[in-house]
Amino acid sequence: MRSGDTQSFQEVAALDMGSNSFHLVVARLDNGSVKVVDRVRETVRLAAGLDEQGRLTAEAEANALVSLERLGQRLRELPTGSVRAVGTNTLRQARNSADFLRRASAALGHEVEVISGYEEARLIYLGVAHSIADDGGQRLVVDIGGGSTEFILGRGFEPELMESLHMGCVSLTNTYFPDGGITKKRMQKAVLAAQRELEPVREGFVRRGWQRVLGSSGTIKAIDSVLDADSHSREGITRDGLKTLRKSVINAGSIEKLSLKGLSERRAQVLPGGLAVLSGAFEALGIERMEYADGALREGALYDLLGRIRHEDVRARTVAAMASRHHVDWTQVESVRATALGLLEQVREPWGLTDELNDRLLSWAAELHEIGLDISHSGYHKHGAYIVSYADMAGFSREEQRLLAALVRSHRRKFRNKAFDELPGDWAQAGRRLALLLRLAVVLRRGRNEQSLPTITLSVDDARMRLDFPAGWLDEHPLAVADLEEEHSFLRAAGLALEFA
């Protein structure tokens, strides 16, 4: 849970921990410009390492950690906050991903986060948009990963419709070509499976339409290269070109015998599934032609990181939009926010909350703490936490979203330590302390008026807080005393102490 000194970065990096491959991109910052200086690709095939219980096997974990240690040698000298490492579909699915993430972060030397399919789609679009000229038209972007495929409609740098579907080159290859054998019937079933996966979302994309179709990542790059090398299509990927390629793949009879000009041996291992996904997409969406784009998730993560460094954090826009959508009382939000941040400033050092991300999280929690009132006054903190937990929140990792939900859930009534114990690494202690500051701010601003509070001193140790008010103020504000006494009782039940005088 660290962001580092964002003003001193000379290099930044992004790592896409995909279900098939890990992709690293490193860029140098020079007078506002971004120059890519290094790219590394490691074939890991995490998706093939999920067992029947949905857990990463020991072998898959070991292979991934060896890869991360190699990549870490390139990244260890980069300061905290200058690297964004994101895990995708396989780590979203793996039941033991939390344990793996701790070891992965240690191996890489930087924190590893898991992102939602929605966030993956947003970052893919951002990466593609930065790799092509903007013609002002509507674009359809398709990205086939190892375990998921993302479909995004957008214009310029703004995505407008995003979907992440549970099909990829590794998962469909394992399901429909498990022994490596390739037949016409198997291919037809795989293509039909891809079409069925698209069926619930197809109409939304077709209705909006597009002027240009772009494909990104390894599978589409490989198909584009094969079609170009064999002169099947020199104008990108076409429907006829895909049909010809499917025949060639089926005629090979097995993955082992796949030998196509422009196709690497490692990509051949997952080509049947990837080809089925792309063919299904062409059929379901009526695509006639697709261009390959160099940008992908890793570039999107890199540019998103640069936005955070330059204080153009999409997470802030996401929170503000959610708060407005749920009709929060902005006067109360600003009062609670200012009070909470003022308390944070007093305990930053003794509680180890020196990272600037703590300020952002506390501020965002203040914006969202009352969104549940849009549903019901009774238990509104629970409703708000549910919304934050399950909403598609652009820019947030799963861990950040869980922490934000825990802050919203814990800002009033019973204090639940369990909500924070389930968070990874040092997020648990920091989150618990941020929640206590938010609670105090809410209690102190319970009157919902714009009157200034007196100068209040907060002192803390590990599990104790003490609020000191100016002489006589509490005698003049009996309601505030009653609110603080109630908060004292709630915290005492959680093994925490609140004193005030």
C-alpha cells in the first residue's frame, strides 16, 4: 500500500501478469515525454496451472515465481510507486491467489495487484488508444488473453462499453483440444462456444456500431502474422483469411504438427483456442476486417500509472461519479473529509500512515460513506459497502476496492476487525486505522452543520485514541459528549480505547 515519491521518477514500468504470458514494459520519463526502453515477455501459462478445485498448482506457482524473480532483477532498483504489476483472469479465479500474491510481490520486489475484468478492459483500451492515431471515429477493440477476452467500444481515449468474457486461448485450447488433437468437429464446437459466450452482450455492441476494429495482444498478433506470411490477407485479418487459416490448422491434425510460416512454437501451443475465440467473435459481431494494434494491457497500465503520477488519477473521477450517482450530501462530505484528513495529519507518523495513498483512500471513503442512504437509511453503511464491493470501479484494483468497501462498512455502528484482517499484507493495519479516523470524523460531524469545530488534538498509540477539546467546549455540547460516549462503547467492544476530555 505504497505510492512513493512521485516527483523523482526517471523510469516507470508496467507488468501484465496474463493467463498465458507475463509482459513487462519499462519507459523513461524525459521532460514530459515517455520513451519505452525495455520490453520483456515470459511464457508462463498460469491458466493451465489451475487444478480441478480452482487452485494454482505448486508447479504453476513455482514457474511464475521464477519468472517474477527474473523480471524483478530489472525492476528492483526502481523506487516504490514507479511500477504497476497487474494480475488478470487466472488470478481472479484462483482460490489461493492471496497466498500467491504475497510471494509474487516479494519475488518481484514491487506490489502485485489483481484487477477486475472491467478494469482490464479499460486498461487494454487505453493501451491501444495510445498506440494509434485518433481518427475521431468509434472503435471496437478486441483482446484475446489466456483466460479471458475483452471487448471494448470507445472513441479517442474514452471507452464507452466494456465487457470481459470467460474465454481465452489457453482455456479454450485446454477444453476443446485437451490432447492436442485438432479436428473439424472440435474446432466447430470451440467456435460455437465463443459465439455463445458473446450472445448476451452481442446486441449492445452491434446496436452502437463502429467504424474500425482493432485487435491486440499475442493471439491476434500471431494470426495477423501468419495470414500476412502466407499471403492469405495483407490487409489485416479478414473473415476469409480466418476461414483459410482454420482449414490449415484442422489439416495439421494436432498441435504438435502445426507448422505455419510466421507462427512460433510457443504460440502454436494455444493457437487452436485463440483462433476459435477470434472466429467466434467475427461471426457473432459480423466483423469483416480487423487491424492489429501494438498497444495492449501493459501499455495501458503504464499510461494509467503516469496519470496517477501526474495527479490525473482516474480513481478520483470514478469515486466522484459514484457519489453523485447516489445523491450524496456534498456539504456533509466536505465536512467529514476535511475533519478526517485533519485527524490523519496529527497521527500520520505514530500510526505509520505516511504514504500519500492513505490520504486518497480516506478522502474517497469520505465521499462514499453515505451512498447507502440512496437505498435505505436502515443499515446504510452495509448497503454502501455492498455497492462499493461489487460495482465496476475504473482504476481500482480488487484489493483497493475491498479496502474502500471495508472503510465504508466500518464508518459507524459495530467495528468489525474481520473486514480488515482479510486484506493482504500491510493493508490490514493501515485500513483499520483509516477506518477509525473516518469514524471519529463522522461522529464529530454528526450534527450536519457547517459550523467550525474547535481545535481538537488527537493522540494515539497502537490501540488507544485520545481526543482533547478546548476547556469548557464539551460542557457546552452535550450531544457531542453523548455521541462520543456511544463511540467509546462500540470501540471498546472491538478491543479499542477512545478517551476524550
